[in-house]
Amino acid sequence: MNRKEKKEENQKTVRNHGGVTEIHLPDIKTTETVDAIIHSQPTASILIVICFAILLISLNVFRIVGWILLVLMMFTYVFGRNKKQITFYNTFFLIHALDDDTLVWKVDYPAVKEWSLKRSLFSMSTLTVETMGQNGQKIETRCWNYSTLKKALLHSMPSKVKLIKQ
């Protein structure tokens, strides 16, 4: 078996562990509409820093610092990677792998035992999802968009919240 055939075989592999299905994105076929998408770029934070930089420039107090912040944030906003991290549907959600654009974990809402969300001010927030059953597992992922993620989780699974730590 050559390398290309092996890669194709691996892409078709689906693993199911206690309500969590590891699957490749092109293999997912659904007619459901997307409820919410959580992206990796902290757009709101970038825009706040841009506004702060404009304020510094206009006040002539720290004009150079303002220009440096403005250039850095504009560069980050335009050229920064904005990958999908979590996609919510009506009956399940997908957790996208950060290092592989095609790998996702499909988690059905009934399979979720509980979830918790911990906010960190100076780094990424942590989402922990624990699934039911004998083969239940714990999935942890990190995300910048705390408020959007919290809103989507409370909308999708309000009765399964374990902890929301601010």
C-alpha cells in the first residue's frame, strides 16, 4: 500500500468512543442548519485595542505607542488565522482539531453528561465536555471567544452545565 492509499484509508476511518465520533470533515453529511460557529480569532478584543490605539493617537499623549498598537492589531486582524473551533447544530456539535483542518469530533447532545467553561483573563478559556456511558470520555479544548461560546452552550445544553467560572 503506497502513501496516498494509506492516507485515503485513514481519512475514511471513523472512531466512536462513548458518544463522541472522531471523523474527517469531508465525511460529515447533514441537512441540519448551523446554530453557531466559534472562531479562533478574538475579533472583539482586537477591535477594542484598535479603538484604544486611535484614542492614544488622537490625544497626542502616547502617539508612537498608539501607532505601534494600531499597526500590530490591523496586521493581526487582516492576516491572522481565523479557524473554526466549534460548530453547533440542532442535535450535535463539532469540535475542530486545531492542528488538522479536516479532523473533527462530533458530539451528540444526548451523549453529553456535563460541560464546564472556565474563563482566563490572560490566556484562552477552557471548555471541558464529559460524555456519558461506560466508555465516557472527557474532552478539553481552549478558545478565545468566551462570551460567544458560553451563549451557544447555554442555548444548546442548558441542563448539562456543571460549572461556569468567570
